[in-house]
Amino acid sequence: MEDRMKIMEEIKGRISTHDCPECSAPSYCAMEAGKSSTLCWCLFEEKITNPEVDADKCLCRKCLTKG
């Protein structure tokens, strides 16, 4: 149950590893948090790229999937 609550906090942006480079909202990256890449939510999303964004950091869920 504790793992599930932590995941919900990550999704809601209450636990973050960085700010989204596009909108500055809190964003979470499992790899940046030192976890396996298989735990990153973004690997399961269709990615929309924006060449205007310098993406040293991951986009938040909203920015990555908007289109």
C-alpha cells in the first residue's frame, strides 16, 4: 500500500525530481531518482516532441502527451 501511495504522489506532482522544462511544473523521472528505467511512466506514452524545448530534463506528463 505504501508503494501505491508514493506512486500517486509522483503522478500528482507532490514528489518530483525536477521541474518540467516546458511549463515549469513539478515532474518525476524514475531514472533521475536512481530507479530502473523500466519504472519510468514515460516509456509507455506516445511522445510528442517539441524542437523548441531544450530537454536536458524530462517533460511532465501533461506536456509530453499534449498534442
